[in-house]
Amino acid sequence: MLKKKNDYSVIVFFEEGTKPKKWQYVHKLNGFSMFLKKKHPTWQYMNVYNRRSGAFMRRIHKDSFVPPFITE
């Protein structure tokens, strides 16, 4: 079985007037949300995609619980 490593691509949306940013290789989503809180405090929500297939997985808002991994 392959290790779960960098399984996600994430597009992060910010307050109005700011363009969304994309991160291609994201491992743990809860650690990534802590990074966003520190470095990009104006983020509103993020769309999480399976990095390999490109399939949409979930939308996570700033003030909601962020799991380390999404189980399908």
C-alpha cells in the first residue's frame, strides 16, 4: 500500500478583491490550515481536491473543524 503523502491540491479563497491561491502538494489539512491562519489570516475557505485524480473532495471553511485527512 502506498503511503498517504501529499495527497491533496488545495485552492484557497480570500476576502473579496484578492485572487485565490493554489497549493499543489498538501499533506495534512489541519497543519495546512494552521499555516494559513498564520501566514494568510484573511482566508475564507478552501476547496480540497485529490491531487492525483483532480476530483473535488470537500470545501472547508475557516472556522470549521479541519481533519488531518479526508476519508472517502
